[in-house]
Amino acid sequence: MNNTGVIIGIQGQIIEVEFANESPSIHDLLILEEDSSIKMQVILPNGSSSFFCFSLSPTDKLYRGLKVINTKKPIQIPIGPSVLGRAMNIFGEPIDGLGEIKKEGEKPIYSEGLDYSDIFKHNEILETGIKAIDFLSPMIRGGKIGLFGGAGVGKTILLTEIIHNVIVLHKGKGVSVFAGVGERIREGHELYETLKEKGVLSAVSLILGTMGENPAVRFLTGLTGVTFAEYFRDGLKKDVLFFIDNVFRLAQAGNELSVLMNTIPSEDGYQATLTSEMASFHERLVSNIDNSITSIEAIYIPNDDILDQGVQAIFPYLDSSVVLSRSIYQEGLLPAVDLLSSSSANLNPETVGQLHYDVALKALNLLKQATSLDRIVSLVGESELSPSDKLIYERAKKLRNFMTQNFFVTENQTGKKGSYVPRETTVSDVNDLLSGKYDEITDDKFSFIGSMKEIAKETAKEISKP
């Protein structure tokens, strides 16, 4: 047969296959002749007739000399409304125990995306109800926001809270895709159960390639998720929320595979194809004039080094970035958002309005001034500051505390009820704080509240006490 090859080498998850007759195309799916459940994908030529392939199945049954068959097509996933409400692997096969998925067709996980002339930028704010994000890193419909942070500083909690606030509290508005790339299976299971409990699972598709999977599966999980998002946008004509946890694991999986293929590394030891891999992923997450794909991405920062090349390769594709800080986390200010390091291209008068823009600039200026006073305070104490500097420093502490918030998704752990704060309320409250309305109130009163109304209620209670 012209479409058969022979395995001539195995190194980790990289399989080398030789084709004597007809050569396969890049991305073609190969199956083992004696067991069609063993699959691999052609990824790179290695000479005139041999090819490196990603193994997408366990390799314990493979050995040199086995025959493989070229299917002459890339990985195809099922499409149709029935994929909503299901948890799947990279092939679109169910892993939730709910039986077979009824498909209306198939779609390859590799595509070129929209033509440049068809891409449309929406300018509609997508509110999350999380003060620190809505105030300084606002999201827009069809935009991309990155949640950056090291290990254990709250990326997944923040992502899950956004899922809760945007999906659960706005039921019926579009559909969602969650791609779990290289993270714990426990987190995927907890998210699945939460969505089921809140009654919104029927509008979500979950694609999971957890850290226990081989790097080839983790690498392709993101592409499968993107393909589902494109189908919902173009096939079902829906607005799509695309969540991925986490994008760094995508880059890391590509790096593991490139090492096994003995390719020459680039900056920081990463694969030379890192930039193009990030581009092929992100540039498919775009919107047309009718429907949008809004992307919310968690990004792990290895060793808390935000200058790591795997992290830096993601920055150019984001509209907004939220940076989580370990030092702020250790202070107990949650979410541990570094307000000065976080930013957004959407923070402009045309998108958020003049008032929000002006108040945000004032707040950032106040925080920068307070940062310059930190060293003085650490040396001689806050009491030694001049009256004007002391006022700036105290207002900045109140602002930082005000940006803390109780989350709905942590109610079971903390015992404190979550809060959703509208963006306009946050802007108004910060404006009042900066204008001196709350100068007489101590900074501890601002921690873990929703709006400033809660301070007024608490103050009224204290006054009414005998």
C-alpha cells in the first residue's frame, strides 16, 4: 500500500517513521496497522523519506518495524450543538462518561483563521465584577486578557471567578470553551462540577489535556479548544468566551517536543518555533462583525521571572494584562493584583469613558507616588512624613485595600460571601476616595468589601451602638 510506513525510531513521545512510497503531509494523522487506537501525527521531515511524528497515545506497545497507515487527513473533531455540555480530549472524544457525542460533521484542528478583511474589533466593555480588573485592566468583547502569576498566587482562582461572574451571572449570553492545558485534573473536575451545579454546563465545552498527559497531547489541546471556539463563532453564530489554563504550558510542551527532536534552541533555551506557535494559536482567536471570541488566558510565570521568553512571547497578543504578585499575596491582599504592573490598551476615553480614564490615571499616579515613599517609611516610619506625603501614603493604602475582594468561588473555603461590583460603582467609589471623602476612616475598613456603601453601613452600626 502506498500510504503505509514503518517505525524506525522511538525517543520519548517522538516517533520516527519511514515511508518508502508516498510521503505524508505535515499534520497527517497516522494509525498503527494492528491497533487503530494508537495514533500519531506527522510534524517534521527528517531527510527525504523519514518523518518525526508526535505520539498521541501511550508508547509502551510501540517498537521498531511496526507498520503504520497514513489517514491522509489531520486530526478531525466532531462539530454540532451536542458538543456543548461535554468534557472531551483532543480528538473530541468524550471523557465525562455520558456516552457518545452526536456529531453533525467534522472539522480539522488546523486552519488559517479569518482573512484580515473579515476581522472586526468590537469596542464593548465586558464587565467581570472584579474591581481590580474592571478598573485598571478592563476587558472588551472580542479582546484578549492575560492573567500572569507564579505558582500558587491565585491565577486559577481568578480565572474561575471570571468564569463564574461572566457565565453564571449572565446566563444565556453566548457559549464558552475551556481548554485545560497541562494543569491538574482536580481543577478541571472541580470546574466541571461547579458549572454543572450552577446550571450553565449546557453552554460550555471543556477540552482537557492535563499535566499527566504526554507533551504532544498537551501541545494540541489548545488548538482543539480554538477549533471549537471557531465553530461556535462561525457555525452556531454565537459570541464565545474562550478560557485557557494555562498558555505557558503550551509553550513548555512545544519545548519538550523540540528537545526530543534535537532541534537547535533559541532564546532562554526555548524552541526556535516558539513565536510562530504562539502566533498560530492567538491569531485564530479573533472576531468578525457579527460574533466575537473573547479570550481569557492564565499564564504561569516560572520562578516569578516575568522576563522569561516563554512568557514574553505571549504579551504581544493581549489587549489587557493582569499581573499577580507574590509579595502582595503574602500581605494577604487578594486577589494579589500588582496594580502598577497590570495594564490595558482598552483604558482610553473612547472605550471606558472620560471619567473612568481620568480616575484611573489619578489612581495610578497616587500609587506611584506612594511607592516612592515606601523606602522612607521603611527607614524612619510613616509618622516622619510631611502632612501632604502622609495623606498620599494613607490614601494609597486605602486604595490597595479597596481593590481586595471576596470571591464567589472561594465561599466554601473562606466562609465569606462573594461580591460582584459593577464597573461604574468601582469608578465612583475610587473617585470619592481620591477626593478625600474617606480620609477620616482607617485603612483596615477598606479590606475585602464590595462597594463603599458597606463602609457607610458599618459606620452607622458603630454609631448606633450604646
